[in-house]
Amino acid sequence: MPPESLRCKECKTTYPLDARYVCERCFGPLEVAYASRADTDPDELRRRIQAGPHSIWRYADFLPLSAPPRGTLPAGWTPLLRADRLAERLGLREVWVKNDAANPTHSFKDRVVAVALARARELGFQTIACASTGNLANAVAAHAAAAGLESYVFIPSDLEEQKILATGVYGTHLVAVRGNYDDVNRLCTELSGEHEWAFVNINMRPYYAEGSKTLSFEIAEQLGFEIPDRIVCPIASGSLFTKLARGFEEWIDEGLLSGELPTMNGAQAAGCSPVATAFESGHDVCRPVKPDTIAKSLAIGNPADGPYALELARRTGGAIDSVSDDELRQGIRLLAETTGIFTETAGGVTIAVLAKLAERGDIDPAERVVAVITGEGLKTLDCVRGTFETWEIDASVASFDQAAAGVAVAA
Ligand SMILES: *Cc1c(COP(=O)(O)O)cnc(C)c1O
Ligand SMILES: [Zn+2]
């Protein structure tokens, strides 16, 4: 399925496959269009995938590159785990957790950065940059280091310290902007006009977005080339959410999968929920908000793909819900206690929305549900402080017995 052009999502005008992201005619967003490959035998295609490397490059046939790159950090091929104890707690039968914290920089952003950076190198860029809510900063700095390229990473200055440290360590130019993500993004849009840099989520955005499809390819392959009934996935700009569906659609078109799209459920934090709010009020566009939530990785007040996310949720019979910061903390604890997976705030949002859907009776117990866990708990450690107890004792058996007895009495 060779990439053919960039194409406007709105008016369908086509452009060459270079570093651009907005339609000159209607200002609509551009995406990658592929030449049709109706003559390829699905069995042959499946065999080629299965013979590929254990990384996103096994899906290179579906990515906007001339050739898979070499010597990169191996993004993707993360575990899909059946979570029976989580399902039981929620009164559901079949819940799976796609753990994308198991990527080189511990979030799904390694997928999108790997693809954008590979395309940037094909186009001859020497410098990589991004506007980040946190995880993208980690991924751009690391993948640029692996490729030996210079990088500039722009973040809101109030980002979690763990994410700042886990970015600076790679030797990037780290720029903390006094403002929120939407301010950072506006600045970077201006800078992308001034410098010959590949901003992975601005002028390289069409390629970046394609990387997210590998998450649905993996889910389908790990389920034995089947489509789950429902996906629950967090929404920041809405790129991941919409591209997950696109991945399943492409494989249905290629004859690799049969059936319909999963019911698509989006998850946002109440303190930054422009898409959930528009969904609830029946609107087709999102009204920008000023973020105020501990889920900083999802704190985009003006989501670029909001309208497409709304359309997708409605078309598949899904929804977009929001949860409070307290609920997301409980979501983190619930996932950790039932699966051994410690996720960051975005994963807490996802699990809390899953719990809300189950409680509301929106999920038929017979459904196969996949929750997409997009990031690692160690990067947002502060948010679980105070959610559990520690016994502090002297180094003596008597002191331990005393603490244990205290608990026994209390219980
Ligand atoms: C970036 C990010 C997302 C989703 O981002 P989109 O802009 O909606 O594609 C989800 N979870 C985490 C942890 C992220 O870092
Ligand atoms: Zn257009």
C-alpha cells in the first residue's frame, strides 16, 4: 500500500509527501493517502507481517515511508494482557489491557515519533522538534539521540518533574515555556515557519499521526487477527483515538480483518474535557477550554482532531466521557491492584472511564473490551501519594507485631 500523497481531510485536495500539514485552499488538516492495492492476497500480506521484526516496522507496508529505517529505538510490540481480575471487579467478562507503557520511553508516543522522525530523515531534516504535553518530549529527545540528530523540545514550564528529567537526560535543547500546552503549540507553529526543523506534531503531523495505527494493528494481530468489540482510549488532541479506528479500517479493506469497527469510547479528564463536553451537548465542534487537571499528558484545551473524534464516537455507537482527578487516581489504583500495571494519569482516566461505562450498563458483559494504557506510572508518581498507608516500625519483631495487631484490631 504505497503512500501516494498528502490529502486534505475536508476538500480532498492533494499535495506531495513533504513537510506540510494544512490545506492551502480550505485550511483543513492533511493526512497521508495510500495507493490502493486491491490485488494483494491477504494471506500473503499476513505472512509478511508475521515474518517481520518485533516492532512497529513489521507494519511498514502500512506506513508513509519509502523504506523501514534501520538502527532506531524499537518502538511497539507491547504486551496485550487479559485482565480477568479487573473484568471481575467491573462485572465484565473479557477485558484486555494494551500496555503501551512498555515502549522505550514508556508511552505510546514512541510509535508516532519513530514514524515522524523516519520520514523527517527521508526528507533530509537535520533537526527534530516538538510541542509537548510531556511524553512526546521524552520520545523526541530519545529518538533524536538514537538517530544522532539535534532536537528542540518545547514544554509547558509546570510539567511533572519526572517528565522534565526524563527528557533533559538525552541531551536535547529543552525549552520550558511559561504558559499551557496550547500556548506552547502556538509558539511552535510560529517557529516552524522560521526554522528548517521537523516539528513532529506540527509540520510532520500527517506522518506522526500514522504511527498510531500500529497500536490497532498490534491489538488485532495479538487477538489472532480479530477486531475487539470495544476500545477505551484517552483523548488529548484526538489523534490516537481517530487513528486507532483508521488502522482497523485499513486492515478490513485489505481483507486482513473482517467485521465492523469496534465501539469507540474516548476518555478525558473533567479538568480538560472539550471533546467530552461537545459529545454530551450534541455539538460537532469543540469549544476550547483552559486545562486544569493532574492529567497533564491529556491537557490540550483546543484539540485539533476533536471534531473527527466526535464523529467517530457517534458513528460507532460509542461515547466520550470525562472523569474527575479523584476518579482517575482510583483508576490508577484499580489497574495496579488487579493487573500489576502501574500507569500514569492518562491511564487512570482510561480505567476510570471504563469503570463508569461498566457501572452505567453501557457494556454488554459478553463484549471483548480493550483498554489502551498509554503511559507509565513512574512519570507521574506524585499523584498516588497519600492513596495508601505505610507502616513505619522499629527493626524488631515486637514493633512489627504491634503494627500488625493495630491493623487486625482496626479490621
Ligand atoms: C499524547 C498522549 C495521549 C493521546 O494523545 P492524542 O493527542 O489524543 O493523540 C494519550 N495518553 C498519553 C499518555 C499521551 O502522552
Ligand atoms: Zn482543503
